[in-house]
Amino acid sequence: MPYIALEDHLPGITGLLEYSKGTAQPIRELTQFLLRGPSTLTEAERELIATVVSYGNECTFCTTAHTAAADLLAGDAAISAKVKQDIDTAPVSHKMKALLKIASLTRQSGKSVTADIVQQAKNAGATDVEIHDTVLIAALFCLYNRYVDGLGTALPADPDYYNVLADRLVNHGYTRLPQGYDHLKK
């Protein structure tokens, strides 16, 4: 049960973003830009960064939501599962493995990211912008994970909620739906 009064039909982050639309707007805009804006990283790769960070932070809602979005974007559920198990053996490029390691280190502490791991990413073909965006996405999802878990948000009653959410994230992005979320009431 959430620690503050949230709408029952909006589990996880959605309830929090609806609760405080003023603080939600800049967070949504940053997330939309980083995960859906122009980038040399695919949307699926950026969702994998969110997945790895959320998984490492043990945030069930965010891990499940971004795993579903990454799976939908990649068209392959095995990739995110393998990335969560072991980045080194996951079926992603060497560049992506290096970036996911940077994301994981950022999750632990910004100071865990070393010049050596950054150089490894550069040697694997990562650009300065990709490294920058990886660290920023990782930091942003640490914020989300702590926001969701720190206020004890509810998990959805129906596990299919995550597939609906993934479809919304893939097809609408991270901006607020123009009509709001009343249509999700049962």
C-alpha cells in the first residue's frame, strides 16, 4: 500500500506522476528526450539501460515495465533476460556491453565509473555523447526507482498491465497522455 494517497488504478510511477503533475512535467520531458529523442543508441538499447539500472536497484515495477518495453522494441524477450543475468554473455554489441557496465556502475555510485571503464567503452566504439547519455539515463532511473519504492507504490494487480504500459511507452513515449488515465479505471 502506498505511503501517500494515490489513485488506486495507477500503480507504480504513473500514480506518482499524476499525483504531482508539476514535478512530473520536467521529469517526463527529460525522460522523453533521453529515451525517445534523437540518439545513435536505439530506443531498445536505451530501454535496456533503464532495465539494468532498475533491476540492480531491485525496483520491481520499473524493472518489469522497462523489460517489457525493451522486449517489445527489440522484438526479442531473451535479450533483456540475458542482460539482467550477465552483461558479459548477453547477445548485445561490445559497445552496448560497455555502456551497460557504465550504467550499472553509475547505479552503484557515480564515483564507481572510472576512466578505465569509460576508455573501454570508447575502445568498443561508444561516443562521448553515448557515454554521457548512458550515465544520465542511469542516474534518472535511480531517481525513478527510489521515487517508486520510497513511496511504497503499488504493483499492478494484473501482470498484463506491464504489456499495456510497454505498448504505451513504445507508441506514445513518456509524455502524459492527453486524455489522462481515467480510462484505466476498472
